[in-house]
Amino acid sequence: MHAKPILRALSDLPFKLQLFNPNALHARMIDEETAFLLRTAGFRDVRLGLEGLPRLISPHTDGKLAERDFESAIDYLKRAGFPDDSITAYLLVGLPFQHSKEVKHAIDYAATFHIRIELAEYSPIPQTPLFDAFRTHARYPIEAEPLFQNNTLFPFSWEGFTEEHLSFLKAYARDRSA
């Protein structure tokens, strides 16, 4: 892992840092040494991506490997001294054809670890594979108007995942968080 030498150097500084990762780290990259280095380098919280992608979007995974990676990362972080409320599961929501039940299931799964849970709303980004694959399925012309790419408009709302579902899931995630 390329980050380990940097984390070691940060750990060896003669002063203490307080570091935060605003975006999710990939759980597969967190091993025992990395968790310890994150802690000693000065990270105060760690956000892990909990991929709740439907098989339609991510057919290469059956979810088992991602769950195993996530569970190991949580265990390593806790053993390194990170308190429960400093570990966050980041769930990407509002993906094309994602069902609200999938997100609720992912929230329930993350809650079993007694950590924080945050929902990150998907915003379609032009010239990405996901944008290209699903641009015609958005309820607005996202290719023609950048304002329609804003996640506050929930461009991929459908009967299985509406604005009402999103509001419920946001409150549900807050209630289930550490």
C-alpha cells in the first residue's frame, strides 16, 4: 500500500496532527498495520465505503468479499484504538435502479457494528462509466443540463426509491448510528 510510508512519516513527526478523511476509504485497503498507522498518524475519524451496489451496477461481486473486507476493517480499526463513534460506514444512495430496501438492509448491517452511518447521495458525473450507462434512465435530461446532475434533484428516483424513501432512510440511518 502506497499510503503506509506516508502514514509512518506522519506518525514520526515531532508534533501531533489531527487528520480526517472526508471521503470513504476502501475497506479492502485497511489491514492491521494500516489501522494502527492511521491512528498513530493522527486520524480522528475513519470513513469506510460500504458498497451497497445492486448487482445490476456491480455484477462482479456477490457482496461476500465486500462484507468480509468491511468486517475486517472495522475489527482492525477498533483494535487500533478507534472508538465506535469515530468509525463511519459511508453508504452510497440514489444510484440508478437501486432499491430502497437494499439501503435499509445495508444500514441494518452497518448498525450491527455500533458505528456511525452516513448516507452519501449519488450525483451523476459526466464522462464516467455509470453516467454513460444510465444517463437515459434519469428523470431529467442530465446530459443536456448540468443543474440536473445535482443530487438534491434525485435524478434517479423511481417507484422503488422515491424522495419519501430517501427521507425515511436518512432518519433511519441517524437513529441506527452510534
